[in-house]
Amino acid sequence: MDAEKRLAQTLGVDLRFEKIKIGDYLINYVVAGKGEPVLLIHGGNIGWGQWYPNIPTLAKQFRVYALDLPGSGGSTRINFHKTDIKKRFLDVVYQFIKINGFGRLHIIGHSLGGWISLKLALKEKEHIDKIVLVNPIGLTDFIPLSQRLMSIYFFAKLLTTTVMRPTRENMRRFLSSVLCDNSVLKDEFVDYFYENVKKSKFSHPILFISSLSKLFKMDSELVLLDSLSHISRPILIVVGEKDPLTPLTRSSKAFKLFQRARVEIFFNTGHVPSLEKSREFNELVMNFLKS
């Protein structure tokens, strides 16, 4: 049994695996539960598996769709360096919504998935109901010092073949580096991420990070400060107080630009509150979506 199936077994819910052809990509996704549709959009190149602590709770009252963006999980591999991932990812999610014929749906997006959620809210106002943003990209052009050199592709590529070559232990270190409490990382999740990364030399998370930055700053196309006031949908923003990638001190100024945003700060929490504080996160999100 592969790592994806082993991770799925830990959820304890009826999880259905599906694939759909969207343009040049075969997109892998999972479905669970019944009710109003909720679309989960992961961060980085982690894949649907990052939502393993959240899907069981959400599926109790919603029909949950969690997809793998291109280059992630079980979806078509891509070269992050040679692909305009901003355009491609947004197009894929947009088409996914259209093909599935969702009338209205809720969206939960983490990191780059949060950016995609915001872009969809600007483009598809009639389809999007409520939005949950989890440490989203798009509220600042800041990138941490530790990642600025990764904007140079040669340096990023060198890291993937030396100190951060894709071993299981290195992938655990990578995941742990953005968390305050790495004890929440299930072995099955680490195996899942590691097996997906090693599928292709272009699948390394450092190459993904490199593709988001230019000249030691976030790619300007990812910064949405001038557009946030145009989003009228109800938004819940969940942020980790100690997020090392999108620090609260850098992104908090953008919160007041939204028309209808509620902000919840999870203390002693890093970049992935949905993973580190899953119980609190699940309760908060369920109450928001049902209100």
C-alpha cells in the first residue's frame, strides 16, 4: 500500500479518490462527506494530505473536496522553474469549480492556496460563499531572510542536491521548520510528502519556494493589497502568531483592507494552524461556515 492510501486510512472516514483532466494536467483529488461543498486548497506542493486532521470534522456536515495542485501529490508533475504557477494554479482551480458545477461553495486556502482563494473571490463572485484564509500569501511582499537566497534558482537547485536533498529525514525537517510543535507530524503524513517529492527532480519544495520570489522579495504579482477592498465575501483569517514565512507583524496591516474579515490569532503556532492546532481550528471553521 502506498503512502497516500496509508495516510487516508488514518482519517477514519469514507474517502473517495478521483482524478480529472484539466488542460494539460491530470488532477488528483479526494472527496468525503455530504452537504454544501467545501473546497480545500493546500499550500506549497504539499498536496491534499496537509488537511488530514481537518477533513474528518468538516466531512460531518459538508461535502469536502481536497485537490492536489499540479506538481503536488498525485497530480501531473511540473517544472516549477519553467511554469507560471500563479496562472496555471488559478486556472486549474477555476476549471475544477466549473467542471464540477458548483453553484456556491466555501473555500479554505492555506498559504498560496489562500492567494488562490482571494483571486477566485475577485473573479468568481457568484460562486464563492465564505472564505477561510490560513496564513495566506498575498498580504505582504516580505519573505524571510532564510528564503531570500532561494529566489536565485541556481542556489535553490544546489540545495536540493546537497544539504536538502530529498530524503525522508530532510522532508521531515522541511515540514518541521515552519511549525512550533513538530510532534503533530504523523509518520504517515511525512511518508506521504516524502514519496510525492521524490517522484520527480522538479518536485522539491525548495524549487516551489524559489518560483514565488524575485530579487529577494515576493513576486509582485502575488501581492494583492490593491485588490483586497473589492472582496465582499465573508472571510475568516486564521494566522499563527509565530509564522516564520508570513509574519503577523508584516501581514496584519492588510487585515483592515477587507470589507468583511474576522481575524483569529493562534498563539505559539507557526505557518500551519490547521495542522498544529487542528481541534481549535476545526471548531472555529465549522462555526464560521455554519453561521
